Amino acid sequence: MAEVLVYVDHVDGAVRKPTLELLTLARRIGEPVAVALGNGAADTAATLAEHGAVKVLTHDASEYADYLVVPKVDALQAAVAAVSPAAVLVPSSAEGKEIAARLALRIKSGVLTDAVDLEAGDEGPVATQSVFAASFTTKTRVSVGTPVITVKPNSAAVEAAPAAGAVEALNVTFSDQATGTKVTARTPRESTGRPELTEAAIVVSGGRGVNGADNFAIIEALADSLGAAVGASRAAVDAGWYPHTNQVGQTGKSVSPQLYIANGISGAIQHRAGMQTSKTIVAVNKDAEAPIFDLVDYGVVGDLFDVVPQLTEEVNTRKG
């Protein structure tokens, strides 16, 4: 069975959920071989083996932390040369997409971004993508070279499948371009205790109808009751009510949670482009003609200032 490279997204050895989803998808098309780079790379092996990695290729060097993207591309190129994989899977983050594009260019292959599903095909892996603001679903494959595919978080349920997870050192020679862009400073992001927006199983978002920064406390309270991430529409972000890092939409982040709750959001196409692939969509809006209601699984026509606190109270009561 052909091997499939999976780029490991981890923080000092703690593997992030999108990587575990990639391992689940990789098993559909071959035998997963994980590539873990940087500080703590070797510490990822146990988790990766538990989720199906037959091998874990590791390499640690200061370049991965000190410089942007290119050292990781060098390492993945070395892994492709060593393994000759059927495909390379990368989490569909901003950094992941840049890594994938650069790698595909180097190995003279095609790149597919934001896949939401993968399956084996007679002529290579087939990726399912949502395109044109999720108005259409396409099935696509790379026709030349080794496919490089980025996969959106929450596209697959994580499934444990214990494998050998044999750790092997990856031999990497850094290119001249590897030290071209240096990281000069880092500022830790303040933790809210909530899950990462793009990885969250539940997202609660607020829009223009929230009508002020202070009123986002209502949205946050519901999110916290559900263990959810908080999102915002572009209108809310442009008004300065919530940080841009939480924006969901065409010019913000794309999310695909199990449950998406839109509060006071009209449902413009730009917003829909970032959340339309959510498994279940609920909307609260006092305008019965709001476009968001054309998209939802469940809709509540009502004032969010009445509906959301009641929902939060009900959730907390049932949890208690």
C-alpha cells in the first residue's frame, strides 16, 4: 500500500487536532507517514502512532523557529524524496497553504486547497472541495506529480487506529532561501480559554445585530456555556466590536464546525463563504426575510437579546 505523508502541526510536541484528522483521512488512501519538525518533534510519536502513523519522520533545528515557512518546505521536500508518497496532506491554515503551494511548485506537482473530504481513486486521491462560496461541491484530483492537498479542520472525525509509529530521523539540507525571512519577535496571544476558531466543534457568532462591543458579552456567555469558539461577521469587526482574528467569512477565517450559531447576522454571501460547510447551522435574527434563513437547519425569528440569554440559561440548566 502506498505511503501518504502527513505534515504534523504541533506545539512543543503537543499534536493539534487537525493533524489527527489528516491521519484519519490518510488511511483511506494509503499508509500514513507523519513528518514532525522542530522542538518536541520526537515527543509527537506516541500520539501519532495511536492515530495510525506507521512511521514518524522527525527533524529538529533552530531554523524552524527562527525563520518563516521555507525550512519546513525544505524538510517536506526531503521527505517526499525519501518516501515517494502517493500524496502529501497539510492542515489548511494560512501557513499550511503557503507550505503546500511552495512544495507543489518545487516537486512540479499540483496543489488542492481547502479539501473537506478525501477518497481513493483509480488515478490517485480524489479531494472533495466546496467552491464559489460553498455554492457547489466538486471532486478534484491532481493529474501530474504527487498531489499536495490541504484539508480544512473539522472535515473528518478523529479515529484512533494504533500503528507502529516507528521514529526515523529525516535528513534535511536547508536551501539558501531558508534564512531569507527571519522571525525577530513573538508576542504570546492572550488565552481566552476557548477553543481555536477554525478547529472548534461549535462556533457562536455575532453580527451587526449585536449592536456594540459590550453586547458581545451575550455571545460569549452562550459560547462558554457550550464550550464553543466565538466568531464575528465583518460588519461587527469593521465596527470595532470584536477582533479581526475572530472574523468568519470570505475576508476572515473559514470554519466548518459541527454546530454554527449565527446571531444578528444577515447572511451576506461574504459571511456564508466562511461557514456554509458547517454541519448544522442555527440562526437567530429578528428579520424574517434575512438571507441567513435560506441556509439554516434551524431558525429563530426573534430579538437576540431575548433569545440568546434564554438559550444560555437553558444550556446551563441542562448541564447542571
